[in-house]
Amino acid sequence: MNKSLDREEYLKRKSREIKIQRIKLFIQDYKRNKLGTLGILIILTYVILGIFGPFISPVDPQRDMDLADRIVPPEWVSIFGGYYATLPPTIYFDLIKETQNKKIEMYADPLFEVSFSDHKIVISRSSKIVNKTSGKITIIKTFEYNYRAPRNFFIHLLAQKNKGSYVTLKVYVTKPSGNRILLWDSRKLNIYFNTLLEKGGLITIDTRDSYFIEWFADKYNVFPDPYIISAVTLNETGKYKFILEFEIRNIAIDSKFNLTFEKLYLKILGLRYGILGTDNYGRDIFSQLVNAIWVSLTIGVIASLLSSSVSSFLGIIAVVYGGVIDEILMRLADIIMIIPRLPLLLVLMAVLHGDIWTVIILLAVISAPSGARGIRSFVLTYINSPFVEAAKARGASTFRLITKHLFPPLLPIIYANVAYSAPAAITLEAELSYLGIATDPYRMTWGKMLSQAQTSGALSQWAWWWIMPPGLSLMLLSLAFVLIGHALDEIMNPRLKSIR
């Protein structure tokens, strides 16, 4: 009894050693295959980029807009000098924070007391002066600007005041030449300015506002071009002053006046940004590219694994049971194979309204029939082999016959099928996204990026930083799987290797 147990243990140990040795030999053979190694390196590069990309560019790829101006090139184009070196980066000034740190000049009439609390500026009425009902508060931001004129900039103001007074705002810009321009006047451009302050609403002074552009063009007798405000205001290099002048009137003598600034910042939208520039909403293209990596990898790997598993199962079942079952399965495979994949997917996705997992399952089901035919043909070549017949003679069940004798010889073919079917799954998903059948409305995909680039005129503006990255990524990731499949073919099929 002990000898029998020792022999069984010995055989198990030898089996493990043989398996480990085979894995080592496979790794050695794979390392010698340059194309296969290149495929692995490409996939590893994208995996690393998918992991560390959000730390490199920690912004939301779809919700964070106006990071810079719309459709602008990457930051690094400035290394080419000339015109590119004059393109301004995005410049952001938090006026509340800088006021607290005394980096900004702030002047208030003696009527008001200024205090700071939790990143807020609080303006209240001084108890020392009781007979005055109006006054001014002036905030002056001075900065150097040594680039060409930007296309757009804006000021965001979030403040709240109590009722019983009237507040107006004028914004002036003093240029390096000394010329002073009235940039914005709440009485002319926002008649609800005082009401918004009472309700605590966000007030935006945006140079893209068409009414603002028309008022500015009429005041300074210039053509109302979409970028005219920035072109007239920031068209010099040197020291600028942005002056915000708040005038507060009709303050009741017996009331407690309070005006709290919660947000106040100036943002000049850059004409170059980040690693891959911006799209038509001023969103970061690099973060979109990184966000889409996991979609393509998930769909490519899981859909191809499911497809190969289903095709292997169908091919083996068709051979083992034969007859009517074989005929039915192969005819169903023929029917699915002759239907064009993309139109079928479009119809199914429109009906199911599915997410990414729906796409994965549909791709697996649609791709499985073609693989099932190949598996069936291969199983037919050895279904009557001596080792299979011996297993049948010993009374092996159908399950054991499939798992222990028919399935293992198929592994090389399954591995290669996984590698070769992944590119088809990746490109089909990209086509669905390109046509508007998105896998997830809150997740960016490479196909969606290309679709938005086309509809937003990126081609007419030669926005290569928006078009090329997703296109090249689709090509490289698909190529990587093809190279891996090519390497697996050579390693697992010595005769094929000798022919090549």
C-alpha cells in the first residue's frame, strides 16, 4: 500500500516537473522570437501607461473643460521655437488666495472692513462710520505676460451679499504701454448682476460671450471677431494690470452689510497644453487616451478568451456527438458567419442598450462560429487516434474524454486564436464607438475620440495631436496581438517554424 502511494506521489512530482520544464522551454523559445517579444513590450507599455497615466495627468477626461483653449497643440511644441515659442500656456490666478497672501493690491473705502476666513474674503460695514451709504472696493492684479495674444480668457466670480444694497462691477485692463481699457461693465453687460450676488450665483466674464463681443467691438470701433477682446486687450508684452472695481451703493445706515467672495479667479486659456493638447472643449487629450486603454484591453482580451472558449466547446461537441447536433451547430455557424458583423452589432446594441460587458459578450458570440469550424476540423483529425480509442475502451465518460483527451491538444490553437481574435474585437469596438454606439457614455474610447475629432473639424485644422494618438494606439495594440499570435504559431507548431 505504501509503495503504491509512494509511486503515485512520485508520478505527480514528475508530472509537475515536466510541466515546469515545458513552461521554461516555452519562455526561452518565446524570448528568442523577436516579433513576439515586441508584441509583449507594446502591450506592457500600454498597461504601464494605463496605470500611471492618471497620475501624470490627474484630470477628468470628459468633465474637466477649459483646461486650455480649444484644439490647441501640446506643451512641448515650444521646443521648436519660432511661432510655437510665443504660444502662451494656460495662466491661472486665484485672486482670493493671492489677496490673502498679500500678492495683490486691495483697496477698500473706510466704510468697509476686510477679513479672511476659510479661503473667503468677507467685506462688512465698519461700525466706526455710520453716516456713509456708499463706497468702493478695488482689487488689482499685476502680472507679466510675454506671449502672443491668447484667443480667450475669463474671470469667474462666486460671491454672496445680503439684501438692501446695490453692487456694480467694472473691470479695467492697464496695458504695458499705459493704455487703460474698460473691459467689462456689469450695468451694460449683466443686468442681473446684483440679483446673482444676492442668490450666490456664479458670475462669469467670458470673452467668448457673443453679447460681450458685440458690446466691446462697438465701444472700441473694431470688427466683432470671436477673438477680438483678447486680441485688443492682451496684444502687448510686459506688465499688465487687471483692475476689478466694485461700487456698493444704497447701504442702509441701520443695516449690517455683508459681501462674501467665495471664488474669484482669472484664467487666460493657453494656446498649448499638456502632453497631447486639447480637444474642442478644452479637455486633455492625453487623459482621454489613457482612459481608453483599459476599454480596448478589456474588450480585446476578455472577448477573445470568451470567443475561443465558446468556439472550442462548440467544435468539440459537434465532433463528439456528431449527427444532427453536428449539422445544427455547423449550419448555425454558417448563418452567423455570412451576416456582416458590424451591421449586426449595430442592430443588437441599439436594441439591447448595453454597456461594455454587452459588447464583450456580443463580440464573443459573433466571433465564435468561425473558430468553431477550425476547431471541429482539427478534432476530426485525431478523434479516432489510438489514445482516444483507448480512453473509450477503458470506459471514459464524455466529460473526461473531452477534458483529458480532446481539449489539451487544442491549447496551442486556442492560444493563437485568442491572440488573433483580440485585434478584431478591439477594432470592432472602435467602430461602434466611432459610429456613436458608445460602450459607456461616461468613459472615453479611441473610437469616440476619432469620431469627435472628425465632427469637430480637427482634420481641417490639422490637429494631428488629436487624430494620430488614438489611431496609432488602435494600430499598435492590434499589431501587438497579431505579433504574439505569430510567435505562438511558430513555437507551438515546429513544422510551421521550419517552413517560415
